[in-house]
Amino acid sequence: MSSNEAETLSQLGLNQLAEGSAAEAVQSFRAAIAADPDFFEAHHGLIRALRDAGRLEQSVAAALALTALTPNDPLAHTALSISLQQAGHIPEAEAATARARILEWKRDLQVPISGDITQ
């Protein structure tokens, strides 16, 4: 399987989401992940499709899996926070949001500052 196949399947999933077919989108995103487990866009799509399908605990599980794959990705933790919030797990959602912010700050601090800041 390949990244091209994963990308094609993910695009199909996005189209299905846009058409309101969340259950079908779940299947497309899962197939994309099977084709390329490192195609993170498919993981994000799966999380969204599961939420849209009302399968909130499965969405949380998919988001947790993504944060395990990409522990330093603020977007993964943001997706987890949204899923947790919609599933009613508010303290955990707030913790995930805080983790996302910390990761963003760490990323921002690694960007070199250009120019003279003393002026």
C-alpha cells in the first residue's frame, strides 16, 4: 500500500464528510490508515468522521492513538481536546488543550528571531 492510495482514500473520506455521509467517511479514513499508517491527515479525518457520526468515545480513542503517534503535534492534542469535550470529558479536554498550547509555545520558542530586538 502507499501514500498515494492513502491520499486518494482520504480525499474520498473528505468528500463523504462534505456530503454528510460520516459513516462512509469513517470506512474511507480507516482504509487510508491501513494503506499508510503514517498518513496523519487520515487520522485527523477519522477523528472528525467519528465525531460527526456521533461515535464520540471512538473519536476519543482515535485521537488518543494519534497523540501516541505524534506526541509533539499540537493539532493532535487539539483534536483530542475537541473529541473529549464533545464526549463530555471536560477536565480531560482542558488538559489536552493545555498540552496543545505548551507544544505550540515550545515550537514558537524554537523559531529564531530575526532582526535586532533592542531597537
